[in-house]
Amino acid sequence: MANENNNLKVISNPIVNQSLCTIRNKDTDTQGVRLAARKLTRILLYEATKNLPQKKVEIETPIAKFRTQTTDDDITIVISPILRAGLIFTDEAVDILPQATIRHIGMYRDEKTLKPVWYYNKVPMPVDNPKKYYVYITDPMLATGNSLKEAIRLYVSKGIPQENICCVCMISAPQGINAVFEEFPDVTIIVAAVDSHLNERGYIVPGMGDAGDRIFNTVV
């Protein structure tokens, strides 16, 4: 089962639950969905970045010198939103990790085959020391897992260890989680909810509908 994998982390607390309730509700308007989604993504990103290496430093407060820890600056942090819905994570990610590089990945789902179709790739960068790269792939919905696998494959092909890749999603389905771990067992998946199943159209049930449409106010 999906929830038996130690690399799956389901984050739950009252603020997460409140935010999920808001974005799932069909009567929540676009502004409400965006605000709740951003609140939720910040919580998820805090959890995701627990894997970042730290270094010891000495600073001086207004009172005294002090030995403490901070994020190691000898690493490369990549935030990689899957367009378009994954963009909701970007503002929060830049606030939390201003030193990060943003690498956009553009895919849409073929509604007949449920397979991802590439239309944009901003990840052709050279990787000189792959073990020092920490990648956070963001997408609100982990449904079939096909798009996420494509994105992970892109970074793994550059030699970046699976252990350094974290997928951050709001709502997921067991089918997608299992599909990702079957091919990439050592990545980490951070989610706020694991829902029941996928319907015949590949949508998460109960889910929140089309995340991109609801976030960007393009519901027909």
C-alpha cells in the first residue's frame, strides 16, 4: 500500500485540514482557493526542506557571540514547478528559499491516454556536482503519477540522487504514489492528503476538481 512507504510523508494538522477543506469545497471562489493553497504549500515546503544540509557558524547577536546552524551555502537548491498548477508553490518557495533556482517544467495531460505531453523544459542546465543538488518538484495533484515520473526522470538523468529529490503535492491518489515509488523508490513525497482513488477520467476522488482551473479561474 502507498502509505507503507517510509518516504511518503502525509502532513496533517488543524491548519492543513482547514486549508484542504477550503480548496476542496466547490463553493470556494478562486481567491479563497488561492489563499488556502498558498497557506498549505508553505506548510508542506517547511516539511520538505528538512532534508537540507546545515553548517555550523558563529554569529554575534546584540548580546553575545553565538554558535548556531544555518543552511549550507555550498549546495544548489532547485524549485521545479510543473506548469501550470505547480506555480502556486513558487511565491512561497522563493520567500522560504530566496537562494533557490526556479526551473519550470511544462506538461499537460492528454485526456484520452492520461499521458503527459511536454511543451516546455527549463531544465537543460549543467550539473557539475549532482550530490550537492536538492530538488523540489511541485504539483498540487498527484493523480496517475505520469507527469511526476517524467519530471523526476529528468533530474535523475543528470545524476542527481533520488534521495535529493522531493515531490511536494497537496492531494494525492494511491495509484500515483505507487507508480512513482515503483520506478523511483528513494525519492520523497510530501502530501497533505491521500485520497480514495482515481475515477474513469483520471481525476482524484474526492479531490478538488481541476487544480489549475480552480487556482487560475478558468473553470468552464
